Amino acid sequence: MRSRGFETDMPATATITSQSPSVAPGIPEAASPEPCEAEYPEGHWIAQSVWHGDAVRQATDALVSHFSEREDVLVAMELVVYYQRGNSQARLQPDLQVVFGVGRGGDRSSFRVWEEGKAPDFVLEVASPSTAENDARYKAGEYAGIGVREYWRLDPQGFLMGRPLEGYAASGGRFGPVEAVEREGRGIWLRSEVLALDLRSRRRDGATVVVFRDPQTGKEFTGELKEAERRLRIAENRAAEAEKRANRAENRASAAEERARAAESHAQDEAGLRHAAEDRASAAEGRIRALEERLRNVTARAARLGRES
């Protein structure tokens, strides 16, 4: 379901032949020996706004979930694509990319076309005031040049593009608009042949997000469930941590109570010892007084006997 010629409001500069000085369309540059080893640093992503970040994460979550049973499908958010070996400046950083046939295993810090054997198949860029013009005028040509099969753009704010969602497919060396397969109310379903899914935009909490639909089953999905699950996990983790802190506080309180009881018992033991000592002292004093009394009696008797004799 490829489109006719490039007849959208995307600037004509995006209607280009898929030729690039470094990479032919869809064919990675040959892995020739490099004169020197280049550094390919990982990318850094800062969401342009709350809506921009939400739209990127929502679309990524939706496709990660959809392709979760496909080990040969890589779905990546903000992963830098290097497309010219030995040139770290020849790079693109799509908000979302889907690549078939490369596997999702491993912890990639970048995507190197010459190592993976191909360019991304599907790319989504989420527009922002600072990137919308560049996405429209230049990135289409760059993505076509490295062999990207479909290039999609989403406007989360609703006023940066002619339509909230646009899709373009490479055909005959040109990027042309994908076909609208169905109109539903105020929304339009667009067909992604690469993903084998239909896409349309939807307003959610004031922002525009992507809704996906499986044309075989009619099932729609947005990634909101995954986001809700993530928030639930965060809440559960916070609750578990709060419970741990409460348990630690309770243990400290129990230990303090135990120490208090031990101190009280010790004090009681000391008081008992003091009382016993006092009793023993009193008894000793009584015996001393009795002995003194006996001594006085004996002395008196001795004195009487002395006088009588």
C-alpha cells in the first residue's frame, strides 16, 4: 500500500533520491579497514517537554510490548545511529526506531549500521518547537540516505505540523506519504507496511500520542498499560521501601524498649541488693549492740565480785 508521489506539505527538500556520499540506500557501508579507530559515544536525551517525553515513551512502550515475543526485533528509544564507519559525526538519534532481523539482545550503547548489517526499518520523530523544522527539511533526506524504509512524525502539541501524525515510506528512491486505510470520526488510520500495523493520533490529557492497531485482530494499543504498570511498580517499590523503613523503626523501638526493660530490671536488682545489704547491716548493728550489752554486764559482775572479796 505504497503512496503515490510525494504530495504532502512536507517541504520538497525531503523528496530526494536515496543516494548518500557514504551509504547507498538500504545497504550499509562496506566494512573496509579504518585508517584509525573512531570513538562512537552514546547519545544523551533530554525531553523537550513533558508532552514530548510522554509521547516518545508511550510509543516505545507500545511497540516493545507488541514485539515482546519477537527476539529478532529491536525497539529502541533515543539510540544513536552511526551510519559511516570511522566518522563519529555521521550520526542520527531518532526518538524511536524499530529494526527487524538484528535481535534485541545485548545492551547496545549505539547502533552502528556497518556492524548490524542494515539501517533501522522504522523511525519516529516527535516534534518540538526546536526540532520540527529540522525534522521536516533535513532528517527525511538523511534517513532516506541511509536506507530507512519508513519515516514518521508526531506533533504532540498540535500546532507544529500540518497534521498531528504523518508517515512517509521509501519507494522508488523517494519518500512518499503512506496510505490512509480508514477514517474513524475525526481520526485517520495510516498503514505502516513495515510494522504491519495501523497508526493514528489521539489526544490524551491535552497532548497528542500514537495509537497502534493490529489490522488482523482490530486490537488497539497505546502503551498506556505499560506506563500504568511502571507507575504501579514505582508505587509498590515506594510502599515496600516505606514498609522497610517502618519495620526498621519498629525494630529500633523494640530494641529501645528491651533496653529500657533491662535497665529497669537492673535498677530493681540493684534496689534489692541495697535492701539486702541494709538488712544485713541492721542485723550486724543489732548483734553489736547485744555484744556490747553483754560486755557491760560481764564488766559489772566482775566489779561486784572484786568489791566483795
